[in-house]
Amino acid sequence: MRGKLIVLDGPDGGGKTTQIQLLREALEREGWKVLTVREPGGTRVGERVRAILLDPALGEMGRRTELFLYMACRAQLVEERLAPAMDRGEVVLCDRFLSSSVVYQGIAGGLGMEEVIRVGEFCVGGVRPDLTVILDVDVETGTARRGARKADRVEAQAREYQEEVRLGFLALARSQPDRVRVVDARADAAQVQAAIWGLVKKIL
Ligand code: TYD
């Protein structure tokens, strides 16, 4: 594949949405054609599954069920949008990817990091991010940034789970230091953007 896949991931409240927008603008200024997608969702099938995943009314969901719903969204997204864009030589910016399943379901959720990576590789075929940037933020800051917005089903989970999510992302970065990089997301948006851009330039 000729294109590039760049993933922004991390705990809730790290400012991924803002940073993806800024990164997109920076890449376009350099002449790249950019596709931005978000997980879970990004396709018609995926948006339906997303609604199930995030519905607070559904309460507890089996960890394996949850994993396969996320993977189903991802498989559809890769096949329908991501792989074709990469084949055309575009840069794909993905708001979360397999790294989220590895951390939320595998590490914090207890299904096992290696197991989720294995299921994930089957799900995405040969597609592998060229760079994954973790926007690291502590649980208090992340929760405060969410502000008054009502928590979705995932965000409503116990504080310890959120802590494990944060540590899980840091552990993932340590295990793949060449592809997964951590940026301190508590800094202001311009500083975070500069740090991300420094990492992205190296892989273009
Ligand atoms: P997202 O839409 O990124 O939420 P937000 O807008 O708050 O950043 O993701 C929704 C939730 O789904 C988020 O709390 C993380 C969780 N998630 C998983 O648990 N596993 C996954 O594989 C993915 C992609 C997301």
C-alpha cells in the first residue's frame, strides 16, 4: 500500500478530536490528500454497531461480545474505506484503532494483550499503522475535560478501569517503541500539535 496510516489514541479526554483536525490541516498544507475516520464507526454498518456499544441503557456487556463488536466495526472500516484510501496513496488519520481494543478490552478488560492483538490481526488483514500517537492524560484531567457532557456507557465505568486504561496505553507504547509514541496531552493544544507534527514528519 502506498499511503500512510496514522492513529491517534489514548484515554478519554486527551483531545484527539482537536488534534486530528489540526493534523489534517497541517498535512493538507503539505499537499497530502487526507481521509479522517473514527472508531467505532465511520461506515453505515459501523455507526449502527457504535450505537449499541455506547448505549448507557444496555448496561453490562460481556467483554468478549464487546471486543467482537469493536472488531466488526473495524473490519468494515478497513475494507470499505481505509484500505482503498491507502491504495490510492492517501494519508488516513484514524481516531482510535486496534490499539484501543488492545488496551480497553485486552489490558484493562482482562482479555489479554496478546490475545486481542491476534484477533485484531485477523480482523485488519495486513493493515498496520505507520505511527500510533498516544495522547496521554491523567484520569482527573480527562474527566474534567469531558465537563458536563453525560458519560457514555464506556466512560461510566469504574475509576479503576479508567486508571488501567491510562497505564495500558503507556504499557503498549513501551512494548512497541518504534511505532507507538506518547505525547503529554495536558499541555496546551498548540504544544501538543507541535509534538505530534514532529513525530509525523519522520514517517512521511
Ligand atoms: P470514542 O468515540 O473515541 O469516545 P470519545 O468521543 O469519548 O473519545 O470511543 C468511544 C469509547 O469506546 C471510548 O471510551 C473507548 C472505547 N473503545 C473501546 O473500548 N475499544 C475499542 O476498540 C474502541 C475503538 C473504543
